Amino acid sequence: MSSADVQGKFLWHELATTNPGAAGAFYNRLLGWRPQAWDKDPSYTLWMTGKGPAGGAMQVPAEAQSSGKGSMWIAYIGTPQIDQTVQAAQRLGGKVLKPVTEITSNGSRYAVLADPQGGVFGVYGPGSADAGGNMVEEFVWHELATADAPSALRFYHELFGWEQLGAHDMGAIGQYLIFGMAGKQMGGMFNRPASMAASFPHWLIYASTPNTAKAAETAKAAGGTVVNGPMQVPGGGWIAQIIDPQGAGIAVHEAPRTMTAPPPAAAKPAPKPAAPKPAPKAATSPAPAAAPKPAPAPAPAAAKPAAAKPAAAAPAKKRPAAKKAAKKAAKKSAKKSAKKSAKRVARKSARKRPAKRASKKRKVAAKRGKGRSARRVARKKR
């Protein structure tokens, strides 16, 4: 392997943990890695995938415990001249946490260092029998949270030749510096805010996952803690940052989905014929299976109330008017009937009055007649 193949590249990732057995069960559930004892040293665990080892795990060494770091992931960066790299790191203000050590099985050499701000990383010099790691598909991004991102980037530039390839404004935190080599992005650096869970500068590695949301739920169910996300990042990918049960931090990254936008945004172009096409292609992936569901839902939900409101509103307005008209008509008819009945009563009473007067006259006449006849009788008797 030539120096160009290893210089400045991330070649190996190693978990230093307080409980390798428990960590093996956690990462098996989270990422599907199968823990396997290394045949050259059974105390060292390899993370096995279908394409080979993704990294390793070991008991936290004494030098890490003495520094107070505890469980952590360590990313090893390639160098063809490991001794010169270690010396340059010290000259630039870095520290040696573990001196250069040889791996007798393949002739490779490694060391563990800390940058001037305290970020821990490893350097790796592959031997003649070492392929230099297999990290391309499992780990996709490397992020340094530090006290001074521009100074840190200058340090790593001197050691490995990394260049600044871009920057994103993060407001009060400052710039998120994107670094890489030969125009290829490898990771980012930013000034660690006081609110961040980790109280010291550190590297965070991003492992690939087909579904960030599912990975976050799995991490919580397995005893881990999700400290950030799931959230979408520039470019359409999705991430979640996790603390495993032993306290080591790791992040998961999901490549941009077929629709490149989060589910709410994907729902807008649902009526277009192109929207449902990606679904069959990604049927085997948990993420696309969930993506088409929210797309058709908003349209029917919004359309039904819109059509129902006018139909319900029209009768509601007509009913009060009809009631008022009915009441007015009832009042008018009642008044008319009352007037008619009053006239009838008046007519009847007018007809009855002459009859009553006539009867009174008859009674008076009768009384007078009786009086006269009584007088005649009295006269006769006399």
C-alpha cells in the first residue's frame, strides 16, 4: 500500500469501553454488527459485517482511565511515517497518550494522541500484511467539537494535509468548517458550545444506517440515550447522536432519501405521477416504506372539510329566515282571525239587543195589563 493510499485517511475505528460484552450486544442491535473475538488476541473484539470487519472494541486502557475520558470511540488516521507524525504532533502542542506500539500479527504500528485542545485521536501506520482497514461503507463522517476550530484545523493540516473545503454559519457558535483532501469532504469542525453534553473536546464518528429514526428508537430501547435528532442535515441526509450505555458517543447517518426531503415536504408533490415511483425501488428499506404514507394523507384530509363546510353552512343560514317568516305569518293570521271574531261577536250582540228590548217592553206591557185587570175585578166586587 502506497503512502498516498493511507495519508490523512481514516483507516480504523475502535471503541474503548468499560464493558466490551454489553457494548457488543448494544451495537449488534443498533447497527447489526456481530461482535467476534479476534483470533490473534481473544481479548480484542472485532465488529463483523457481511463485508468484513467494521472496527474493533477493547477494554478501556489505563492511560485513558487516568485521563478521565472513560468509554469513547477513537478514530485512527493513516500515516506512512508514524514516528515523524507523533513527533510533529508534540511539536505543534499535542500530547502522546499511548506511544507507538507494534501489532506483531501484521507489522502495523499505532499510537493514541490528543490535539492541543484535547481531542483524542489515533494514528495508524499499516504494515506490509495489513490492508489498511475497511471503513468506507460503515463510517461516513467525522466531526470534531473543540475549543478553537480554526486552530485545530491548522494542527491537522500540518499532520495530515487536510484542507478547508467549505464552511456553514452556525450563529453564536461560529463557523462549521468542512475539511477534506483532494476535494473530497471527510468531516467538520466547530467550536463546542457550553450546553453540549460532553464537557471536553472530542471526535464524533458517524456510522451508516438505512433508517435514522429506527436506529434512534433501537438505541433507546437498548439502554442508550439520544442526545440530538433525528434531524435532517444539509444535503438531505438524516442524523442522530447517541450515547451508548457505557457512555461512549456515536452518531448514525442515513443517506438522502429517494425524495431528498423530509416527509412533510414530500407530501406537497403527491398528486404528481413522479412521486409514487420511488416507493417500489426502496421497498426493502424501512425509510422509503414509511415515506409514501404521509404523502397522500394531507390531501384527502384537507379536501373533505373544505367540501363539507359550504353544504353545512347554507341550511344553517336559511332556517332562521324561514322561522322568522313563519312567525310573522302566524302573527298576521292571528290578528286577522281576532278581528274577524270580534266583528262576528259585535254583529251577534247587535242582533240580540233589539230582541232583549222587545222582551222588556212586553213584560212591562204584561204587568200593566195585569194591573188593569186587577182593578176591573176590584171594581166589580164593589
